[in-house]
Amino acid sequence: MTAYKALDVQNVAKNFGGVRALTDVTLAMAPGERLVLLGPNGAGKTTLFHSISGNIIASAGRISLFGQDITQLAPDARARLGLARTFQITNLFRQLTVFQNLQLAVCGAQQVTFKFIRPMTQYADVRERAEALLAEWNLVDVADTIVQNLSYGEQRQIEVVMALAGNPKILLLDEPTSGLSPAETHRVAAMVRALPRDMTILMIEHDMDVAFEIADRIAVMHQGRIIAEGDEATIRGNKQVSDIYLGVE
């Protein structure tokens, strides 16, 4: 780990009433690093994501992005600093086309105030960025397809591309392969691998094979804590991790 950190989570805790969802979570990432969070359901992975993205505010601890304290910032302020994310459940405009979804994502990323009385054709910068995303990710053929007519795997891919609309410095991917077939999982994993190497990626994944394929480093969560961290050999050789995944505690 270099001294300069893209993301620095220090002693973060989160309580929901009397329930402790996160306990003393500490995690740091170097710029361009790809770290995958593994863990069973209820381990606290998504709560940690929400704390980093600002969807919830941590009860204790400190979160920094490229050296700036973001612990109390709203999600839009964190986004302006270069943070983007996807969600566990697809968050798309299902009645609109792929191209329209991308245009709206670009509007949000560029903080463009959209006016319904003004045709979208007049938003040249927005249109150009959306077209560039279509071309970069081989989506031109489905540009005019209504999102709800796409397969679930294709929708997950579109959601990742939407998160890229603002050229984020750090991208949080919340289980992008959840619910996908093996073929769809392979395509989404390939897409993640193809993301720019200077982009810092924190990803929640339930499939250990996918995690090991993508990650530079793995962190395993259980009951709101990080219980193991390291490369593939370290994680595979960790008895506590093996016991959790085999249902032995």
C-alpha cells in the first residue's frame, strides 16, 4: 500500500438503533487498486458501501477520498470529488431507451439542469458523451432499445456504463454479477477487467472465483467486521474464511 490513498476508511462503525451493522472497519486503497469485498449475506458489505457513498452517515470513524475527509458529505458532494457507484438492485429508467438512460446519467454527472421544454438535441455535450459511452462499450446496436426489453445481464452492464458517465476516479460496484447466468457473469466480469487501470475499484462480490479473477486484493467481511485481507493464496488459506463459506462457525 502506497502512502497516497485513494480511499481511506478508518475505524468506521454504523448502528441502526440497537443493532451494530459495522464495527471498527478499517480499509485503505491505493489509486488504481481493485479490491473485492467478500462475505455472506448480512456481513455489512452494502452498509459499508452506503457509508462510503454517503447514502448513510457512519455513526463513528472517518472516511477520506484522496486525502479529503468526506465522512459527513452528502452523496452529490462525494460524486463531485470523483466517486460513483452502482446498487445491488438495478437502478435504471426501465421505460426509456439505453441512449436516454445514458444521457440522463451524463446530465447528472455534469450537473446539467434538464428542462423538459428544451429538446435533448440541444444538449450537445451530453449527447456527445452518451454517444462516446455507447461506442466505447459496444452498445450502439442496443442504443434505441427500451431497457426493460434487455436481459437482466445487459441491464447490469448498462448500469455500470451509467456509473462511468462522469469519468469517476473511484467506482463502487455492488454485486454486479448477482442473479446472472454463468455467461452473463463472464461478460460483466470481462467488462470490469476492461475498466481503466487508473480507476480505483471497490466491488462487492458473492462468487469467490469472480472475485479472484478481478481483484488485486480481497477483504472478507463477517458480522460487520473485516476478518481477513490479502491476495488469493492468503484468503484461500484462511481457516476462518473457509469455515464461514462452508457454514462452520
